[in-house]
Amino acid sequence: MKIAVLGSGNVATHLSKALQKTGHQLVQVWSRNSENAMNLASEIGANSISDISEINEEIDFVVIAVADDAIESVAAKIPKKKKRFIIHTSGSTSMEVLQKFADHFGVIYPLQTFSKSSEIDFTQVPLFIEANSASSLELLNKLSYNLSTKVYQADSETRALLHISAVFACNFTNHLFTIAQQILKEKGLSFDLLRPLIKETVDKALSNLPQDVQTGPAKRNDTLIIHKHVELLNSHPKWQEIYQLISQDIVKMHRQPKADDK
């Protein structure tokens, strides 16, 4: 299979390397940033192209790994070719956005946070796939199992919900780490002080259901401590708002009667 990759960001980089590692022939790379395209192409033994219209006739599989709001406009520029398979990698964009541009189309959504500087064992990355026909799904399923041991079928709605969950679990959590870092920094304290706590919290969440291992003043509904913390954040009203909103949700969730108490 001869592949073109459109995009040069974190997902494009890791997926391209995984495809190359499993023996697929990556022929061309395009990116809005030509330097990034050249760098990625050099890493995976492909050629960079400056315009999507330059996709070779021999390319039979195109991976679109760009920002969600650019997927359709990028797909529209791909030269038409019978039997060419086009996929995107988004969690929150419908597969149907590709139907005007290809007879065979689908999605491979890797549920992972990627950074170019961090190595990932792609064989352990959950891949959620969808395709527009049984034959396309069979091909996509085979390709995905070459990349990962964790492959699941998921329609567009399910992928969107997975993406929302990932935002809460990863992006929002990291933002809360950043707020904690800033609070400590203002007092001349190092974020390193929180690393053992964060590790223990994550380890417990991975080995249990997170709801079952919740701790803290909101879990205990300790209003005295909660009010004190809110007061200490007087100089940061936005952080006060976040603290109060999350605390209220924790209190509400853990004051609900358990099923065997009803």
C-alpha cells in the first residue's frame, strides 16, 4: 500500500512512524508548513510536496491528520482517483465529511496524547475505526491491527464521546496541574513537591474506578476547608470559580445514595 500523509503535527508524526515500522510504503508528505513536511518526510523516507494537487497517481491511501476545522478543505483538494482510500484521524469529526471526496473512506482515531519529543509504544494505543462499507472496514481493520493490538469499531457519535472523555482525563487534568504549578510558583515552591502525590493519584485511578478512590475536602463535604481555600485564591477569581465548580460537582456526586442504599 502506497500512502500519502497530509499533516505534520503530533498525530501525523507518530502515525507515520508506526506505519513505516510495520512495513507500509510512505511516499509523500504534505503540510501547510513546508519545513515541517520536509522534516517528517526525511524521517520516514518519503518525499515532501508543497501542494496537495501533487499527490501521485500511485497513492492508494491518504491519511488526513490535520486540525478538525481543516479536514474538509484538505480532502477537497485531493486529486480524484478510483479506489483511493481516504481517512482522517479525528475523534470529534464525522466520517461523513469525506463522502464527497472518495468512494472509500473512514477514520482511524488513536486515543492517546502525542508529542513529537516523546516516544510512544503505538502497539498499545487504542485505535477506534469506522469505514463506509464492509470491504473498506475489512481493509481498515487489517491495517489497524498491524499498528496496534487494541482496535475497536466506533461510530462518529461514540468517537466524539471518547474524545470528550479524553479531554476531561488528559487536557483538563493537565490544566489543573498547571494551575497547581502556578500557585506553588507564587510562593517560591517547586512543582516537584506534588509529583509523588500526582503519581499516587494516577496509579490509584488506573488500578481502581476513579469514583471509588476520590479523596479530599469536597469528597468529605468539608465546607470549612473549602471556604478557606476559596479565600486563599482571592487574587485569582478564575481559579476560585474552577475550585468551587469542581468541588460542588464532587460533593453532588458523592452524596448520591448508592444503589444498595435505595
